[in-house]
Amino acid sequence: FYALDEQGLELIFITKEYFSEYQLSIKQLSLRKQLERGQFALALRQVEEMRLDVETIRQNIVKLRGEMHRNIVSDDTLERYRKLVEDINNRLKGEDTEFKELKAFVRETKERIRENGDLSANRTAYENISEVESRLDLVHGKHSQLLLLGIELGTTALKEAQDALFFTSLDSFNFEQEITSRFFG
């Protein structure tokens, strides 16, 4: 029997392509592993990659909002977008929960290093974990804005698109021409 160790798992994550939606979640898992091993310099790089992923997600949500206004022409399309927005919001909520757990883990690790006694020997590790903590706070703040943007997308943007669909169908239906002329004809 064979088992997949941590290095093999990392190799799979690095070499395999995943849907872009899951990149942030994968990086969150990888960050936790790096923090557990005390690889704080690598963790800093991982947090920076997470920041870039959060920015990409924000751009995708803004793009999706524009697409919704242009492309919703039927109830089926509206329902597909509603499902897509629901999936996005569920994923963002899960990532937010993981961010909170990561922040708590970083705080605990920082406390453990500080309480370890000889702070001069652990000065670099303490500085790195402090930097990870501050950058992770910034990334989590940006991600929290995404969560609000996703909720707004689900309420306001879908409602606007639904209203536009309704008024478009009203405009295309001319009562005089469609009903009255046929009735009297």
C-alpha cells in the first residue's frame, strides 16, 4: 500500500491545474502547512499570492455584474446567474471562515514563539510571523469586501437584471397591436 505524504501533496497542488475558483482555497491550505512547519518566509510569499487571487476574484465579480446586465434575456438565464451568484457567495463564506481560522492560528504561533523564551534566537521567526499576521489581515480585509460585493451582487444586481428582463418583455409586447387589432380584426 502507498500513502501520499505532505511533499507529494504539495507537488500535486503545484503541478496540477485547478479551476481558478479554488486557487485561493488551495493556497489557504498550503499556507497552514507552511505555518505548521515554521516556514514563515514561504508563508509570506503565499500570502502575497493570496492577495493577487483576491484581486482576481474581485475583477471577476465586477465582470460578472456587467455580463448579467447584458445577457439576461430569459428566465432560464436569470436562474443560471442566480445559481452562479449563490455558488460564489457560498465559496466566499467558506474562504472567509478559513481566513478567520488562519488568523487565529497565526496569532497562536506568534504567541508560542514569543513565550518560547530566547527571543533573540527566534527574532527572525518572530519578525516573519508578525509580517505574515499583518499581511494576512490586509488580505482578509480585502476578501471581506468581496463577501459584501458578492452579497450585493446577489441582491441588487440580480434584482436590477430581473427588472430589466420584465420591462424588456413589456416593451416588446404592444397591447394595441397584439390584442386590440386582432380582436377587432
